[in-house]
Amino acid sequence: MSDQRPVILITGCSSGIGAHCAHALHRRGWRVFASARRAADVERLQGDGLETLVLDVADEDGVAAAVATLLEHTGGRLDAVFCNAGYGQPGAVEDLPREALRAQFETNVLGAQAVARHALPVFRRQGHGRVVMHSSLLGFVAMPYRGAYNASKFALEGLTDTLRQELHGSGIHVSLIQTGPVTSRFRANAEAMFRRWIDAETSAHREAYAAYARRLAGSGRTPFSRDPEAVLRRLAHALESPRPKARYHVTVPSHVFKALSRLLPTRLLDRVLMRVTADERR
């Protein structure tokens, strides 16, 4: 008897949100293909009972090969993709080397688009499918020292909105999940990228960087932090509801800053966002 479970490909499953959602959807009855860049992470996911793929979303050929491998295992079936892979590149805009900005876009924007693009022919053939993009509150408001990440998420949102319009009436639904602070390895990964690309000692922002580095080295918990389960609830609705939303906000800050972005003039919103950033560095 053929496997009738719906099939989903999830990127960025090495830890945090991706790993949690992969395991939870598996328990909900989905046939989950959990992917990660590193072989060691893939082996660990296999040990947990998941079907897995080695997948670096920044590698176009690798994306195509991974989707082809998945389809070989499922008899050509794929019902959804959750483009979760991503990281944050800290640093003032004037301190970002072109290579750092390019790498940020390769993963957060171009990688997500590649996964969706390779899934869409399958969805069109089936007459249905779900594309869920993992964005951020920094996809609709910008904060200092997060310029590369802000730009990548703003770009992802524009790309996703366009895709949703282009797929109208096709049976393929497209959703964005806009998270605020969620417990994961996001901060640890950002710290590594900061040390790799930013020359803090010679920067005009070195005092701000010193405080920012202390924050990156911290626990990552804030009064409004949520666990990955909060993302899972929105993801499950985006995947399983007959009428999925175009956008899902996760955490109080995501809801609050969406409202403020609509209500406040730009200069006043800037002051609020800069004050939040300053408070974070204390």
C-alpha cells in the first residue's frame, strides 16, 4: 500500500525552529523530509526517526538534487515546503563587506526562492501545494546593526507577496510567518557571523559593537521570547487550513511593531526602534 501521508520539505532543521517543527509535524501525520547543511546534523535527525536530506539552500544545484531525491522517494509527491533556513548577519551597513551581504541574500532570499521554484512544477501538476516562508518582524520594520538581515527579510517579503499574487487561483497557497524573538541558535549563529565579517576595533561603531557583542553572548531570552512551539502553531494552520492566511505574526513584538508601523510617522517609528535597540544593548 502506498504512503498516503502529505509530504513536506523543511529547510534549516539542524536545531531550533526547524528541528522542532520537523518532529512535531511528523507526529501530526506528515511525511517530513528534514534537511540541513551538515552531514552530522542530518545523521542526528535520521537517528530521531525522520527522513532527511543534505541540503544547503545557497547551492542551486544542491537544491535541485535534493528535491529530485525527495520525489524519487515519494513517487513524485510533494505537498508543501517550509523555507525555514536562514541566519542573521549583524553589523552596521557601512561595515558590511559585499561578500557578507551577498552571503546573507544567498541563504535568506535566493535559497528560499530556489526551494519554492523547484517545488512549484510538482504543485502545479498536482493542482495543490503550500509554500511557507519564514520571515521576521524585521521584514517590515528595520533596526540598527541588522542591515543585512533587515534587507534580506524585506526582500523575501516582497518576493513572497509577488509569488502569492502570481499563484492566485492555482490551488497553491503562499504564506509568510513573521516571528519576533524565539528561542533558538539564531543568536549564537549571528555571533559567529559578526566575528567573521565585522572589524569592530576599527569601526566608528566600536562602542555600540562592544555592547552588542555582550548581548549576542547572552542567553537569548527576552521577556517576550517564545519557544518554537509558537511557530509550529502558525505553521500548522498555514499547512492544514483550507483558508491559510497570507501572514502570521508570532510573539508580542511582531504584533506590536506591525501596529506601530501602520500608526506612527516614519521619524517617530525610527526613534522607537532605535530606543529598543539601545535598551537591548544595556
